[in-house]
Amino acid sequence: MIDALVANLVKAGENDILERIGLKQADFIYVTLHRPSNVDAPDTLAAIMRELFTVAGRLPVVFPTHPRTKYMLSDNNIVVDKHNGLRLLDPIGYHESLRLTQQSRLVLTDSGGLQEESTFLQVPCLTLRPNTERPITIEQGTNKLTCIDNLTTDIEEILQNRRMHCRVPEFWDGHTAERIIAALLEI
């Protein structure tokens, strides 16, 4: 995954998504949520959206909505339009997502891949899940598990510049494929 990220950093840096959505500065929260545990239960999704409305009052929130999330918002009559700080977008591509991750102040996600990308890019990440399949992002990276009850506090800690101690894990250098090929050639 990190090899793909490194190979696409230049193209991501050239992407104009920030300008297209009206963000001149890279001072925003990037949100992606799609897992059933977060979006399929109406009460849970409504609680998450209330938290996002609150934080969007002080800092823009960019939220490309997965089709499942968009459907659940609509199907459960969770009103999200007409909120100035919350920018709901249609699904976006990889370069746009990398650019938003790169430039955000904070990533809030339930995506395993974004946990890795934010760690590599050294951007604080809150994972809205009780566990992760990428524990190294918590042990060495910028990632922290959170839940709805702690979301406000966890966001506030990061926004108050209490950055997480981070180091990019060993071998996350964009050369994993080369090492694999070299190892296979030795066999």
C-alpha cells in the first residue's frame, strides 16, 4: 500500500480538489466513513453527524460520502445540507483522497487504508472503530482509536496541537516491491 502511495504523491500534490471545493488553506478535517457499524444504525449515524456539525462550526469538514453512507443519511432523514462548514462530496478518486489526507489537519475514518496513509504522511488520524487491523499505526503512527462518546474530546486534543508522537514504520519507504523481487530472485 505504501509503495502505491509513494508512487502517486506527485500526482496527488498536483490535484486541484482543494480549489474545487473552496478550501484555500489546508486547515480542515477529512472524513471517510462507510463501515456498517458506523453508518447502518440510524442512531449511530445521527450521533456521528451531530459531532461533525459541531466541529464544522469552527473548522471545515470535508466528507466524501460513500454510496452506503449517502443512502443511509437519506433513508433515515438525517438532514445535512445547508451547513456551511460541512462539505459533503460525491465519492472521490485516489489522488484526490491522498491530497485531502496530505493537507488535512486531522483524518477521521473507519478505513484501514487511510490509517496507513495518514501515518506515512504524519497526519493525525482518529479511527472510529473499537479495533484496527493495522495496530502498527497506533503503536508507531498517528492513529488513535475512538468512539462516539470520546469523539469530541479526541478531536479537541488534536485541534489544540497536541500532536501524536509519530514515526513512520520501518520499511514503509516505497521500496517493498523491490525487496520482494530481490528476495524471490534469491530463491
